[in-house]
Amino acid sequence: MSDTTAPNLVEYTCSNQVATLTLNRPDRLNAFSDDLVRHLSDALRRFDLDPEAQVAIICGRGRAFSSGADVHQRQLRRREEFEQHGGPQGWGANSADLLTRSVNWKPVIAAPHGYAMGLALGIVFECDLIVAAAGTKFQVTETSRGLGGSKYWALLSFRGGAAFADEVALTGRFFTAEEAFAAGMINRLAPEGRHLEVAHELAAEVAKNPPLSVRATVRTRRWYMEQLEREVIMQTAPLKLYLSEDFHEAARAFAEKRKPGPFKGR
């Protein structure tokens, strides 16, 4: 089902040099349909060109930052669609492009709460800074869905996750904001319900600095991050895991609310 008629899938506000981009699909725990990815891309482009905004915060409305990809819309496509798009994402709705296509390279802070899983976990850890609410749960859902957690392993390792990144990418288990903070992968751990307040405090600290100085660091960081992600894609894309029997079984099982398997390794 398309969201193209739904208004304000991502709400944009700006005050005191800080733009706030709010994922606004709370009835689906802000699950990322193709349309939500496109709307977030548009909002980030607006921020990039907004002369009044120096820092952005991405957050989610409702009970969670995001439950990840909309399985029904992105992972239950016909085989022909997967082949045409080169994966579960729709054309022009690849979340990996959100923070690597910029003109001004302004810093972006992720402010997750509740849940940030799969695709949403990737967006959070691609952001330049992370302020997470206490108790936030993260998960590399691609591991159990048959898509592989290579990209997320790379992102978590890039942020200093080391052995912790190995564990959560290979097991696909939930891990908490507290664990991520202890592993040095997020910048600030906020009391529950105060993640936006703490994110704005951090944004204000960043905004005090000369903008071009800050943007130079952002651009350098994202360049190295993108190179790592591209290397992972070059290694994993030929596997076409989104065409495997195990992936389709896992996606159907999720949609049907049943235990998947047995997996066949094909």
C-alpha cells in the first residue's frame, strides 16, 4: 500500500539553528516503506539547503524511532521486482543514500527511543552523533531474515564496536542503548523521555562552532563511512540473498506471525 497520499510522513521544523526531522508513521511504529525513505530523503535535502539550519536531529513520533523496514511492502515483493530493483528497496528508496548525498555536509544527530531495528538501526548509526533514550532496543534484523548483517557489522565496527559488533551482527539479538553506550558506539545516553532534550543540548554545542569547520569534519567522516559501506556492498551484492529461499521463508513467517524455518541454506 502506498503512502504517497499521506501528508507529512516526515515533519520538518527549525528553531535556533537546529532542524528537527520527525518520522511520522506512528501507527506502523515508523516502519520504513519506500515512501517514508523518500520523504526522509526530501527532508534531509531541505535541511541541507536551509540557511537557518546548522544541525539536524532525526527522531520518531510515537512509541519508537522505527521498527525497521516495512516487511509487507519491501520484503514481500514479487521475484521480478527484487531483480529489477536489485534488492528489497524500491527504485529511488535506498536508505544507504540518505546521508552520503549532500552539498553542505551539515551534521545530523540521531535521537532514537523505543526501538531502532534493521534499516532504522543503519540510519541511526550512519548519523554523525547519536543520543539514545535509556532502554532503547536495537537489533540487526537482517541476520534472522536471511539478508545478512554485513553492512551493520561494518557500521558498528566503524563506530568502534569491535567484538561487540561481531556478536550482535552474528546472533541478531536485541541489544540496549546501555550496552551500546558502554561499547562506545553512541555519544550520549539520555534518561527515558528526555532524549530530544539532550539531543538539542548537544546540537547547540555543535552549532556554536564555525559552520565550515564542522562541515569539513562531517564530510571527512562520511567519506570514510561510505567507502567502507561500498566495499561491503561489492562483496555481498553478488550473493543476491534477497532471492534465497531462506529470505523468503523468513519474510513470510514474519508476515504470518509464525516461527520461520527450517532454513535450508539456499
